[in-house]
Amino acid sequence: MTTTPDTGSALAISHVSKVFNKGNENEVIALSDVNLDVHTGEFISLIGPSGCGKSTLLRVIGDLTGFDSGSVQVSGKSPEDARKDRLYGIAFQQAALFDWRTVSKNIELPLELAGWDKSKREARSAELLDMVQLSEFGNHRPWELSGGMQQRVAIARSLAVDPPLLLMDEPFGALDEMTRERMQNELLRIRLDTGKTIVFVTHSIPEAVYLSDRVVVMSPRPGRITAEINVDLGERTETTRESDHFFHCVTSVREALRLHDTSRTSASSFRGEV
């Protein structure tokens, strides 16, 4: 594994492969020769069939698992150094909040670990609660909140140390459809307010299109990037999901998924711009 500074992008992945249980009978090639560049401030979604390595790739970026070959650079640093420097925040499908801590104290946890003093932690928590529109719930316990509200707390916690990169692994997957759509709009608002770079894993084609500047399609295992669909929907509004262009974008992503699934074409065989 190598790391070469690349300050021109928020994330640079080059020829990355990941094998679980290498050399054993149950060996699984999870990722194979993955290449991806993410620009500062860009919102990209990773989409593909179950088991294609989307979450594994996100965990590699976040230094939650290692990789076997290639290079990963997060703001020009290795995943390990980026983690130590708190250059990214992570939000998962489950909010993973601590029920014995208040909402505010859950948000403050990364700041405690970073050594912030109490007054600064409390001020930052209040700022983030206002950002996710939960100011009146700071003294509540997580179990007193709805699923969507808990996810907003989890997003606030992931932003606590103000990292430039946000990694999100199906954060809205367990929510009902209407709550999910509201959370998508909340995330876009937060992105507009903060200018964060976001890498978002999802199984939903409409969600990927609605949120993203670019949708990155992955193949069935071993996971490879087979298509990159640039999405130009402009400002998202209440009518975006009903527009012809939105449906055209959704169709383009669906066709990219089907194209690889039926012909197993290489990553260079499909590049779409819609």
C-alpha cells in the first residue's frame, strides 16, 4: 500500500484491491482494481448490487479495514493519518447513539475524545443542533426521538470536529419513504451550509440521483467501478423528483447497472453524462 500526496482532490483511490480471508478456502475478493477521484465539495453516491463492496470501499477510506494493494489518499494523506487528523466523519445506517447520554452529549463525544474543554464542546453541540433543527431536543435521550431525528443527531455528531469529508453508509436505509425524502433534503441543506465533500452509499437509484453530483456504479463482486454518471439537476426543489430530467437520470443509472450485469463490460465501456 502506498500513499502519495495529492492535494488537488478530496479523495484519490488508485488500483485498490481488498481480499478477505486471503489464502484460505473461504477467500473473498471484495474489491478489484478500484479507481476513483472525488473533488473537493463534490457529492458522490456509490451504488451497486448487494455484496458488491460499496460498504467495504467506504470502510477502506475510513481506515476501518485495510486494503491489499493500491493507494488511498484522503486530502493527500493515508486513511490512517486522515483518521488521526480527524479529516472525515462517518454516519452509518444505524444511528449508533448511546442511550445513557443526552443528545447533546452524544454530539459532544468526538470533541471529548479530541480534548476540547467543556464550554467549547457545549457551544459546538448547540451550533450543530441548530444546524440539524433539533435545538429543543439537546437534553432528550436518543430513545425519545424518532428514527429520522436520531439520524440527524448522528449526522451532527459526524460533523462535530468539522471534517472536510463526510462518509455515509446507507444512513436513511431503515427509514420510511416520506421520512427518507425529508432526510435527503436535510442532508442537501447541510451540505449547502457546510460545503462538505460527501461519499454516500445507497441501494436506491432515485436517492443516488437526487442527492448526487455524480453516481458511481459498482459491479457484482469482485467490486469494480463500471460507470460514472454525471448528474446535472441544478437546485433540488419539491418538483425535482417529478421532472423528466430526473427520470432520465434514473434511467441512465439503471441502464448502467443492467449493462454490466448482463455483459460484464469494463469500467471504460460506459461513461454517461446527463
